[in-house]
Amino acid sequence: MSRARQPPLVTGISPKEGAAWTKVTIRGENLGTGPADLIGLSICGHNCLLTAEWMSASKIVCRVGPAKDDKGEIIVTTKSGGLGTSTVSFKLIRPERIGILDQSAVWVDEMNYYDMRTNRNKGISPLSLRPSNPLGIEIDKGKIPQKDMELTFPGMSGDFTSENFSATWYLIENHAGSSFEQLKIAASNLKKQATKKNEGSLAYVKGGLSTFFEAQDALSAIHQRLESDGTEKVEGSMTQRLENILNRASDTADTLFQEVLGRKDKADSTRNALNVLQRFKFLFNLPLNIERNIQKGDYDVVINDYEKAKSLFGNTEVPVFKKVYAEVETRIGALRSLLLEKLLQTPSTLHDQKRYIRYLSDLHAPGDPAWQCIYAQHKWILQLMQNCRDEFISGQRGEEHALEHSLGAGVLDLEGDTRPSALGRLSHTASLKRGGSLRTPRPSTWRFETPQQVQFVEKLSDVVIGQLPNFWKLWISYVNGSLFSETGEKSGQVEKSKKNARQRQNDFKKMIEELTNRLVKLIRGALLPTTLPQGELSLYGGWENKTELTGAWLTQIIHTVRGCHDALSALEIPNDLLQVIQDLLLELRVHCLMVTLLHTTEDVKRLAEKEDWVVDNEGITSLPSQFEQCMVQMLQSLKEPLEIKPGEINVRKFPATVNALIVARVAQVSEQRLLIILSNCQYLERHTFLNLADHFEKHGFTGTEKITRVSVDAVRELDRKLFDAYIERRADPIAGSLEPGIYAGYFDWRDCQTPTDSISSKEILKMVKHGGKRGQNHMKCSFSFPGVRNYLKEALVNIITVHAEVFTVSKDLVPRVLSKIVESVADEMCRLMQCVSSFSKNGALQVHTGMHIHTVTEPSSFKLALDALPQLHSGADKK
């Protein structure tokens, strides 16, 4: 008969060689239509059907049994195709068996250990040969998490060998996407496998039927022997004897092999211990490796090893592992403390700070190491600033090197050397050039020539600019999360850092404000102590015994503080945090202006000591020229404080009347010197202020017209006050002598004698002119005034004296001074005449004669007085 299918053909086997019970995969053609169609499978002559698992018509999986032949073919037999053939062969490797008394220099694999006492003719358990796909259909793994399965099926398992096996769990886990038709096929396959196993067991028994027959024959022989000996009636006699023989054999064997078995057990224990040590040597060596790497500073290696150990043994329940891991945690705790100590140690570089913070973060250190570092740096900078002030106040120059050591890298070097300062070390483009410094090379005597306040401000600025930039950059790194991962791999730490930074923004802002306020207060204490509250003078003041600074030194300080502000602005620190420095700069500039102006005032005051009162042809002394020189020098020294930097306020609104103020401070002098000052004031108004206006324009000042106008007004006001003072000094005595002179000797206008003679106007003018030419010798002149009373003579001589005094200084002042004095005398005469109730004829003639003399010099001034007199009617009286 012709068969429906071709016979099976084996074309491949993997692996091609192996020991007994090796799992192999057989491939070929026509290997059966299903598990039930497979009725035979032999490898190297050994029946392997019991372990066979049909996968498809081209694939079968089974285990190789302990065949007799070392090499043989693979024969597959099916119902549909019959006995098959093979184009490949399998080589059975027989492991070398080592007896209990044989010496061996290699470790015996425990998995393949062969025990002659227990392994003889031992069959393999079918459960150990469970198929990987019991349903025989395509496996479609589901995506449901294991935790969800455990919550849905509490106490159950998806492992079909488990006692708590759940078929629903297994189907959801391995066949979630299988169709109902496929599940039907799977159920059919399960039934066929169960049938095959039953048949396989029967076939296995059939294969060992001879053994059963031999056992039956042995039992029958024993039974016959017992019957022939007649010992079957003696219950247990033969079996008891056999038992005794076996016990003696066992005792003899134990005696013979006890030492060998003991060595074997010890070797097994040692082998097991070495296997554990070899397998877990990483953990056992970790404490020592951590200690060595810490000493070498390889903190990255320590952190990587710790992370690995934590993931492997963090939750272990093995006592020995827990003990070793506890020691690892102890070493890591000590490392955390060491790194935190290094982090908070000062001084340190920004690179080291970031490195230690990252290490502590990777080691899961408690708290917030980054914020602890920021807080420690803040306190340290404050202490540096205060130490700088205390060192200068104490004057202990011998402690200079100790202070430098505390700052690190010579931040507060007190020697006037030529090393670049922190201002020079900080590079930015806008305000400070790269590699530049606010200091210039200084001679060796700089320290002794420069005031302490100037040195202090420079050192303090070095402290701030040397430390605050790194402090600010550390905060920026804390805010953007770059402290923990520059590549952004540890996003959790980055987000946590940003969250903490947002919560501490106000605290950090207060830190910056405290630093800038401390800087400003320390500088105020040294330069502007009156601007500090009384309670802060003890902390920031103490410079009372130091030298008062001049405008030139204040200009250098302004330059230093400006450089400090520009350096901090280059870090993009918000302007509101630096506003306090801008306010200080404004006050320093104003203070520099005031000091410069006051010193200029003092210089102008001292010009009085140089005044020789020698008048030139124009009626002025050298004082205006010297004053102009002082003002020009002042303008040159005010260039720095008047310069307007970005963000600064224009302080050119200083009082324009400063020039008049300086002039007004000239001390009170004699009447003649008052005249000289009046003459100088005229020169200031007409010449000096015009020259100063040109200098102002050359130095970049705007609005010189207003400055000139206001200054001229101030000088005019000064001129007015000085003129009034001079007139008061000269006119009051003359006017005051009129009334006593008139009424001397109980004179009465109603009863007086007739005047005897008169004087002509030409003669009076001649006397005035003569007296003016004679100058200071006018008191030696003898004039006669016939018919004129003595009070008039005295008044006229005094007026001539004033004329001579003014003329010797400046003839331009004569009309102005004389007219004012005569006006004052006329006012007094008018008042006196208005007080007379009545005049006699002689009295009227007498008073008209006196008035006539005064009207020669200033006719208009006596008009009111003449109007108050009685008129003369006689022509002779008028003549």
C-alpha cells in the first residue's frame, strides 16, 4: 500500500553533541501531523519518546537519554509516514566519572555529579521535563504588569507547576491575543499530551519488561529456597539474618570510608564557600575598596560601587550580606561627613564646591548640601569683610600674613605690591578690560604714604570682588540645576534643586543685600560716619584717629568703588540689589565735592595771608588772580566725582554760588581793606567770572551762563553788604556828629547871632580837590570857614577824608561812595531841621548858610531839608 505522506526525514539537530539528558532540537521534514502522530523517536539507539515534545511538522524538542552507542542517527517514526531516516548524527559525550576514592585536581560540577550509590538505574522525573509551551500554540505575551496580576489573583500563580496554579492568569499572561479557535486547538493539544504521557509510561514499562521478569525470577528463587530450607515457618529468621549482614556491611563501609567521606563533606563545604565568595566577592571586598578609594580621592569610583551594592544587596535578607552591607553603609556615612566638611571648608574654589555637592547628592546625603554651602560662604564673606575692617582699625600690621592666609590666594594682602588685585582678576568686557586692574604699580613707600582709609577701601573691594562672583555663580548653578547634572540625566535631582531654589529666592536675596549693605556700611564708617546710626558706629566706625582725606584721595576711593560696582554689575546681579552701592557712590561724590570745595574755601581763606594789599593800576590786588587759580585747580580735581557713569545721577547741580560763598568768607578787615575788597569784587564781576566760565566750558560743564549769572548776583550781593558796611562805618559817625555839633553850648535857633562871613562854592570845591590829592594827610590841612559853625566844618572835613580814602584805592568808587555818604548826611540834616519848631531871622540865615555849603557837593540830597526851612526875603541875606 502507498502511504499518504512521505516518511520522516531528519536534516538537523542542535546541539550536535552533548551528555546524557541534554535538551536538543530536531529539525527536518514530515515529522508528524501532531503530537498523537508521533509514535517513535530514538537517538543513538535510545528511546527518547517519553521526553519528546512535538512542536511542528519540522521541529521536535526532546532530551537525549543515556544511550549505549556513543554516536548514532536520529530516527523518527510517525503513524502517517512510518519509519524515517536521518542525514545527521548525534555524538553522545560520556562524562568521566570520578569515584569517591579517586584523586582529582579539578572541581566536580555539582549539577552533573554522579552518585553510584543513588543514581543506579534512576529514572528522570517527568515534571523536570515540563514543556515550555504546554498548549502548543503561538505564545503572545501580554503587557499587563506583574503587580496588577498579583492584585487581581491574590495568592495564585501563573506557573503551571505551582500548587496555586491559575489557568486564567496563565492565559492572560501568555495568550492574551489568541483567538478562540486557537484556544480550541490548545485544549486538543493538552488532551493529546495527556494521552501521550499515559502511553509513554506504558511504553516505558514495556521497554523495561525484562527487568521486571528478572526481579520476578529472583523473588521466585528466594521463595523456593525458603521453602526448601523449611525456614518459612520460622518467622523472620532469614530476613533477620540478612538484615544483620547488611548492618555489619554498612558499619564496615562507614569505618572504611568515614575519613574519605569527611574530607568530601569538608571539600563540598569549602567549595560552596568559595563559590559564594567568588560570586559575591564584590560585596565582601567593597568596605576595603571604599576605604582605599577615599584615601586616593576617587570619590566617583566609591559612589558607583555604592550604587551597585545598594541595588543588589540593599534589601537582602541573608545575614552575612546584611552584615557586610551594614559596614558599607557605615563607611559611606563617614564619607558623607568628610565630603560635607570639605564642602563647608573655606576657602575653596567654585569647581570643588560643585564637585562636593554633586558627590553628596549622589550619596543621598540628608538635608540640602548646596544650600548649606551657600549659607557657609555667605557667613565667611561677611567675616572676611569685618576682619578687614578690624585689622585696619587695630593697626596690627604684623598680623598681615595671617590675614592673607585666612583669605587664601592673598585676597587681603596688605603690602602695596604690584600683584593684580581682585578687580584685575575679574574679567569682563564692558566695565573692566580683561586682565586689567584698578591699581597701578606702586612704589615701596605706597603703604606709608597712602591714608589707611584708602587702603582699607581697596582691600575691602578686593574681598568683595574676589568672593562674591563665585558666590553668585554658585547660586545660579543651584537655580538651574547644573550642580547635580550638567547633562540633565538626573532630572529628578534637577527638578528638586529648582524647587528648593524657588523656595529660597527671598533668603538668598537677603544674603546679597546683607553683603552689599555690609560693604556700604564699612565704607561709610571709614568715610561718612555721620550717615550711620549711633548704634552701628561701634561695629563699623572707629576711624576717628585716622587722617582726614583730601579731595584727591576721595577721588581715588570713588574710582575704586565704581570699579567694584561695575564688576558686580557684569555678573548680571539685579540692579535693585546694587542700588545701595549706587547711593553710596552718590554720597561719596557729593562728599568729595564738598570736601574739595571746603578745602578750596580754606585755600581762598589763606589767600588773605598772602594779600599784600598792593594795588595795581586797575585798583585791584593779586587776590583775584590767585582766586582764579584756586578755582581752576578745583575744577581739575572735580573731574572724577563729576563724571557720570551709566545709572548714576548728575551731581552738577551743586550750588553755583560757591564762588560767592568763598569770597563772603573773607574775614572782616579795616575800612581801607573793605574798599580794596569792593574793588576786587568789581574785578571778579567784570573779568574773573568770565574767565571761569571759559574754564567750566573746557571741563565739560553746561549751563555756564546760569552759573555766571548766579555767581555775579552773589558777588553783587556781597558787594552790597560790604558797601553798606563801609558806608555805615563812615557815614554814621559824620551824621551822628551833626546834632551834638548843632546844639553845642545850648544853641537855639530862635535866639542866635548873625553870621559874620561866607565862603564861595569854588573855594569849597578847591578844598575837596586839595584834600583828595593829599590822601592820608588830609587831617593836617587847615581850612578856614568864615561865618560857618564848627559842626559844619567837621562834617565837611570828614567827607573830604572819606573822599581821599576812596580815591587812593579806586577812583571808580568815589562817586558811588561819596554820593551815599552825602545822602546819609542830608537825611540826618533833614530830620534835624524838621524837628525845629521855629527859626529866628538869624537862625534862618544861619541854617541856610550851612545848607548852602552841603549843596555844593550834592544839591539834590538836601532838597527836602531846604524845603523845611523858612525862606529868606532880604537880598542881602541871600547874598
